[in-house]
Amino acid sequence: MRAAMDIVAADGFGAATTAAIADRSGMAEGTLYRHFKSKDELMIAAYRQLKADVFERVSAETGDSASIRDRARAMWLGMWNTYCHDLPAFTFGQRFGESALSSQEGGTAHERIMDHLCAIIKDGQVSGEIRDLPRDVLVAFFFPPMMAMLKQFNQGKTWSQAEIDAAIGAAWQAWAVPGQT
């Protein structure tokens, strides 16, 4: 699965033939078919594994004992740090999300991350810290700015800690009930 992710990240889905994946993995091409019925199934499995790994890392950092704001910050930073340390995984995830395979995957890989984020939102709405807005509106202030910054980071842009903190602060301010800090 890692070989498939790395090839897609470097050269796109067209380059990720079963022969290229097998070669990168150091195995015979036929061996891939012992584990996956098709290349598409392999790609979907790689995407699901990527999202599971991200979820595990992020959920370990956010917990339920911190303040709502601290949980949101920890989740943002957890995702940021995970992808910054594995840019091929980030690129693979972006390319997968824009591919036809995304609809075949059905969104199940992203569900756990979304459930975790939505738990933070719900807890914040219950406590009166987060605006009573539809989930999709609030999520639009969480992921898209991070993804845009990661794309620029992937292209060589260096972000200072102050800029990262400002992005997290802006996301929080979009969520926070007016008057909350």
C-alpha cells in the first residue's frame, strides 16, 4: 500500500500500474492479486489505511479532558504535523480525494476523523463556546485553510509557528461564540 501511495504522490494515478507498485514493493506483480482483487481495491485500501493512521495519531493528541479550544487546536496541529512529516501521504490523500475512486470508497475512511471533529463541535455547542451553526459551515473553517497551507508547504513554503498559530486562531474565531476568546 505504501508503494502505491508513494507512486501516486510522485507521479499520479497513471504511473501507479500494478507492475510499478510490485516493482517498488520488491514483489511479483501476481502477488498483489493475492491480497487485492484489483488495483482500485489496493488504492482504496491504501487511502483507508492512511486515514486510519491519521485518526489514530490525532485522536491520541486531542483526548476529551482538555478545553474545547485546546481540543480543536490539538486536532488541527495533529493533522498538520502528521501531514507535514509525510508529504507523500498528504499528496496521495489529495489526489485520491479528487479521483473517481473517491466515490467508490464511500467516505468511510474520513468518517472517524469527521466524527472526532464533530464531537468537539458538539461539545463546544453544548458548553456555549461554539456557534450554533450547521456542522458543514463550521467544518469549512477547519479543513480548507489547513489543506491550502499544506499544499503550499508541499511546494516549499515555510510557515512560521506564529503563522500556524494565527491560522488556528482564525479557525477558532470562526467557530467561537462572539465574545469568547
